[in-house]
Amino acid sequence: MGDATTSCKECEQLRAEIRKVREERDAALLSVARERERTNAVLMSQVAPASPPPKPIRYWAVDLLNSGVKKALPLPHAGVRAAAQLLRRFRKEEP
Amino acid sequence: MKADVVVAAGDNTHSWIDAVYRSGGAPLGRVVAVCNAPEEAALLRELQGRHAELVVLLNETRLGRVASWNRGLLLGERDVLLLDDEVVLAEGCLEEMLEVLHGSDRIASVAPLPSVAASKVDLASIPRLTEVPSMRGPCVLLRRVLLNMIGAFDPAFQRTDEAQDDWAMRAQRMGTRHVRANRAVVGRRASAPAAPAHAGLLLARHPHLPEQASAALLGAEPHAAPHFVASRSAPPRVCTAAPPDGEPREHFQVLYHSAPIDDAGQLLALLESPCHLVLGQTGTYRKRALLFAAAHSAQAVITASEQERAALIADLALQPARVEVESEAGLTSVFRKVVDHPCEESLRHRALLANFLRSLGQADHRLAEAPRGR
């Protein structure tokens, strides 16, 4: 809306009111901007979690032992797994 | 489609706002001016009579440019054009930038072509957009969805270019890219200062940025628009394998290579040159694979006779329009044609092939460095 060129008392009063309303609108928008700025600051301060520490040695040892057993005794290893699966199935089928 | 404009107001902003409203046209939404001084705010508020959509925010304390930008950026609900009050938008610039931005969901930001000379020429024949490594600059259109997802600039950065680079890298991590709209032109009232090197926090966060930035400048694709603009005022400058007087290749628009290419390293060097590539003497190549790769990356191929031309088109599956028969008078027109109407397919092929060859080189290097017996 452009400013009218006419000038009377009422026009001046209206213009002053419009100016006041605009200033109020700008002040309200500034408050919104400030709040969003705070949210942005929080978002920016989020730090990615540090990478997890290395596995404890006992985990490595157990993994090593497990893969060793798998390699050295493949048939008993597969047999134990199959037996465990069979047992699980029987248990499910029981009423 | 509309975009809001955000400007960190300076001394001349009040005189510049009118120009923005004139050149912005229908796609211009709300203009948000963020001021530090009450006098500036008072001057801008006088303009609100003419431009009801102008929002003037007065900072309670003096804030840096990044913080002022953030205030404006976080306010709107549309895409945002970040503008410096030194920038003059050419007619239709904002419309074109918005069209490019919405041409793909994967574009995070669009920058215009900064050139005063380009505003006077028809840019319809050059590629519409070029990928850029980052979105730093005095005029950038940012996608609202991305601002909602990754936030605005990080206030930890004092320098605006670093804050922009950081935003660009964060957007890139979301799988989006940054482009330059080659047909959207802006001018500057003052010359742009030289960009300082990346440092500190930015490098710690994005250590790959310098490498990515320098790789993005290789090849003819990023230079196609500047080449076109430069050739409006003078005939295209052509160099051969070694430019005369050791002048940098950046000063030339066309590289005419009329010797056979013998290895992949030589081909990569040609592909990475900033000039449009024109190949000659194709009959002397010993390695057909290299000829195939080079011919598909070149803007034009020159043959000695009609028979050779027909055989080459059939053998290498080339577009007939890009293969010409040699003649002294004809070469100049070929050079003019490749600068005026660069083939986007060849430019893309050239960039992809260069990336592939570089990655092969890096893999070879890693293999050579790896300890034996593993």
C-alpha cells in the first residue's frame, strides 16, 4: 500500500497509525526471529557422539576362539547348531 | 513461486531497496533488512510507505553479518535470497534462480553468474546450470526445506564466506548440491575482494573442502559461461598443447589438440584444462580406446576428409554435428561454434571421465603405497 499524496488531519492520523502498526509488526517478527535464533544456536551446538572406544581384549579373545573352533571343527560346530535348532523346534511344538 | 530477500543493512541499503523492488519482479516476496544502527532503521522505515512488504529488524546490540543474516533467514517461510547491498539484480534474475532451484529436489542453493558484461547478451545457448562446490557469495538463493532441516548459518563463524561454506557442506551431507544459474546475471557496485584460504574450524569440520573446491574448477564445464561471455567482445582465443609465451590456459577459450594421445595421463591433462576441447588429426591415433574417450569428451572433432568423417561417426558413435572436415576457413567457425553452443552432453562426459581417471590414479597410488604380502 503506497502513501497517499493528499494531506489532511485524518490522513496524517491514519498514516501515523499505519506506521505504528508496522513498527509493532516488525517488533513481533524480531521476537520470533530471536527465538528461532536460539533454536538454531542449540541445533548448531549439537556435537556428534564420539566414536566408540575399542572393544575390550576379552571380546577379541572370545571371537578368536569362536572362529578357531569353527575352522578347526566345522562338522561338530554345524552339528551343535543343528541340534540347538531342532531342540528349539521341539519345544515350540509341545503344547 | 516466490522468494524472500534478506539483507544485512549497511549505509547504502535505503537507496538500493528501490532497485531490488524494481528488478525483483513478481517472484519477490518479503524483503527483510536487518540493521545495527537506529538511524539506518529509521531511513528504511520511511520506505515502508512505498513497500508495505518491507520488514525492518533493528538489532538490540551490534551484531556481525552472519548473526544478522540468521535473523532474517529464520524468519520467513519461503526460499530465501541472501543479498549484499552491493549487488544489482538483472531483470528476470530471481525468476531464473527460482526455476533452477525447483528444477530438482536435490538442489540446495543457487548462485547467479556474476558478470556485468553478461547482462547485455543472450545466454540461452549456454548450459542452464553448473555445479559448484560451495555457495559462498554476495547473492545466493537458499532452499527453505534445507534451512528447516539443517538450520541457518553457524554463529561460531565470524567470516561470512566460512559460514556459507560450512552451510554448503552440511547441505551436501544431506545429499544435496549447489549450482550456479548461468542465465541469471548480477552485477556488483564494488569489486569483490579476493576470497581468503580455508582455515581453522572450517577445515577441522570439512577437511575435504579445499580438494573438492579445486577439483570443481577443473575442466571446461565450470568455465563454459565465462568463455561465452568473453567471446562476445572478441573472437575466441585458441591455444594448442602448450600455450604461447607460457600464458595461463585460463586466458583461452579453446584448446585445439592435433596430435595423438598416447596414454591416460595425457588424456586426463587435456580433460582437466579449462578450455573447450577440439580434436584434430584423428587418423594418427594408435589406441582406439583413447580416441573414443577423447572424441566423446571433445566439443568438436576435425577430420581430413569426408570418408574419414563418415568412418569416424560410424566407428565411435559420434554425433554427426560434432565432426567437421578440415578446412583453413572452417576452423575459425568451428572454434566460434563450440564456444557459442557448447554441447552439454560432451561437457558432462568429459567431467565424468576426468573423475574416473583421477580415481583410477588415486587407486593406483594407494596400491603402490600398500605394503606387500597382505
